[in-house]
Amino acid sequence: MNVVLWTGVGYLLGALPFSVWLGQVLSGRDIRQVGDGNPGAANAWKAGGWVVGFPALLLDYLKGVAPVGLAHFGYGLGGWALVPVALAPVLGHGFSPFLRFRGGKALAVSFGVWTGVTLGEVPIVLGAFMGSFLLLLAGSAWAVLLGMLGLLAHLLLRRADSTTLAMWAGNTVLLAWKHRHELRHPLQPRPWLSNSVRRNP
């Protein structure tokens, strides 16, 4: 029952479209009409600057942290019981019933989920990998996917258990699906990297 309860709570919290609501309240704009139309924190930032973007990012992060952290550390859920709880906020954000199941790309909430599972370890490692790839690659979607592959290498080196690897697999599939349109474009280096290679063949 605890698994069902926390999975439901995680999905419902993840589904709350804070970025859309904050965009409407603080900037009077529908962030789905900005940028790529994604109802997430990135477009909230584009629509209203940090005044809208920062609280949207924080709330998207916290809706991953809160249910997973409470279930794991507060109520002692672990092992395979934690897998659906950990994936529920990501599913809720990516496929929100409040937005006719057209949710965001679930990156901030993914960081929140991993914080709820491992505290600082995975978010720091994942952030380092994704940040490095963002510096090198022109497409953020490829940076996300390669960052997740870098995280897999870290988890394997740490001899992570099968449930943690299952969380990684589910999270990676969901992120890849939500970024599928951008991933159709070939992987390309940033201009500064291309120019550097040309100058130093």
C-alpha cells in the first residue's frame, strides 16, 4: 500500500504544471507560446526571466525531491519498491493530465528524484557530465542523453544495485522520449570547438 500511495503522490506532484501557472500569474504569458513550446522551466525563464524561471525551476526540482525523499528516508521504502515511486514524478511531469498529457521534458524533476534517492551524489555527477557536454555540444538534448550515459558509467563503477540501475534505465528512456525530436538532429560540436579543431589539425 505504501508503494501505491507514494507512487500516486509522486505522479500527482510531478504532474503539477508550476511553470505554466507561474508564467500566467507572474508574466501574464502562456510559456507554451515561447521557444519550443515546452511547458517547463526553460521556457518559463524565457517568458519572464529569473522572476518566473527560478521559482519554476525550484518547484519542478522539489516535486521530485519531496515524494521520493519522504518515501525513501521518511518511510523507509527501498529496493524494488522505490523504483515506481522514483519514476512517478518524472512520468507526471512529462505526461501531465493538467496539460492533456503534454508535459515538459522532465530534466529538473529528474534531478529532484535522484536527490531524493541518493542525496547529493547522483545530482552532482549528473550535473558535471551534462554541464561538460553542454559546453562541447550544440544540442542540449544530446548533452542530456550523453550525461545519462556518463552517469551509467559512474553507477557501474560504484557497483550500484539492480534497483538503482532500473531507475536509471527508466529515467533515461523517459528523457530520451521527451527529447526525441531534438535527438533526430546529428550530434554537432559547438562553434568554438570546431574552430579550435580547424586551427589545430
